[in-house]
Amino acid sequence: MGLMKIALLAGTHSNCGKTTLTLALLQYFRQTKRDIIAFKADPDFLDPLWHQAVTGSPSYNLDTRMMGAETCRAQLY
């Protein structure tokens, strides 16, 4: 397994720019030829579609309420 780098983006409230910043970073990483995988925490079905449109790869959900902590951990690693 190679070196894994993880970034977590969070905000103080809805509509504070989390999705916009995430999409900008994902696009930057893709343009710089980095292997990236996007994740979303909470039952949101639109953001993962945006992630996939930018990265060309599926985006995954990490919602512990819906999936449980163990399943989320397995999804991440």
C-alpha cells in the first residue's frame, strides 16, 4: 500500500462554500495528474455526482449513521 494522504474539509454551516472549494481542489489535483478519490459525509446525493464529474471516478459516502463506523473505515482504507 502506498502513502495515503487525506484532507478533510468542513464548514460552520450550510452554504459556506464547502462544495465549491472541494470541487476546485479536486479539479486541481486531477489537472496535476494526482490519483484522487473523493468522499462525502452525510446523506447527500448531489455532491458525489459533482465529484465524479470533476474527477472522472466514483465518489464514496462515509456516513457513520447510515453505514456504521466499521463500514466507513473499510471504505476509506
